[in-house]
Amino acid sequence: MAFGSESTEGVCRELQFFGNGEKGVTVLRFPAQGVPDLYISSFAPADYMETVNTQGIPYYSKIEPLPFNKGVAGEAQSNPLHLCTRPLAQILLEL
């Protein structure tokens, strides 16, 4: 197994390991430390009619009455989207 390295902006360095192409290889990504805004998060709106064309918020919940007033049914959801703005700053490790 050979490896190469390349400096990034963060504290860690990016290491690329080249294996022998075996099946069932485990891939791990390690983020570099000290890279500003490496990950950003945003929220999508819920799938309700009243949230169409609105800004997403972290949590949504709704309740509605059950037939014959036997209680209420509730639902809650969150729709986060996490993006890596600098994918080359991550360290990829295949085991």
C-alpha cells in the first residue's frame, strides 16, 4: 500500500491511500481542522401545503384530531442539508 500527501489550509494534511482494489473496502472521511466554513448546513421546508415556497426552519410539527374525537395524531420532522464546501480538504481513508 503506497500513499501520497498534499498540504491543505487546515491543521491536518490530506492523505491518499492506494489499495490493491479489494471488494468490501471501508471508506472513511476525516475533516481537516482549522478550515473556515468547511461545512455549511441549511434546512428545507416541510412537505406541508402551508410551507411551500418558504424558508426552511430546523423543526416542524403538526397535530390533527382523530376520528370521533378519540385523540390526536402528531408528526414532527426536520430536513437538514449538510454540504462540504471544500471536498478536497477531507481526508479519505479506505480500509
